[in-house]
Amino acid sequence: MMKRQGDILFVKIDLLPESLAAKDDGVIALGEQTGHKHLLVYGSLLTDKQNNMFITVTSELATIKHEEHRAITLPKGLYRVIKQREYDPEGWRDVKD
């Protein structure tokens, strides 16, 4: 199962990697152009040493809010957070939302 909100993709996974740290502010990504943020509500946001993000949802649903996109919900489970990337002549870069 996958869900998308703007330039962020949420992919359901079976297991979390080891050595994750909690990211307590719930901010998944900040919009570089507008300052708006993708914000996790009712879930736990985790990062690994390479700053990859993961979400655990232990309640029935978690919500991802953003000022410019409609809110989405993630059912109970584990998720990998993937920021969309694009290629330009100077190489790969994160998409700017």
C-alpha cells in the first residue's frame, strides 16, 4: 500500500530497520517555497543515521496534514517516507514543494 501527499510518498513496510531515533516534532518535511509543512498527527516519526524517515501507527489511523494539500490518513502499520526526487543537468535533487 502506498499513499502520496504532494512530493512525499508513504510506503507500507513489514519491518523497521534497526537503530532508529524518535523525531518528536512530527514534521516530515518543510515546503521550501512556502514554509508549509507535512505534519504527522497520531503516529510516531523515526529517523535512521542517513536521515531516512519511518512512521509507526499504533492507533487505528494517523493523519498527515499540510496547509496546501488535503489531509491523508494512514492505517495502523509501519511506513517508509520517501521524498520525491528529480533529475536536472547538475544531478539528482529533492523536489521542492
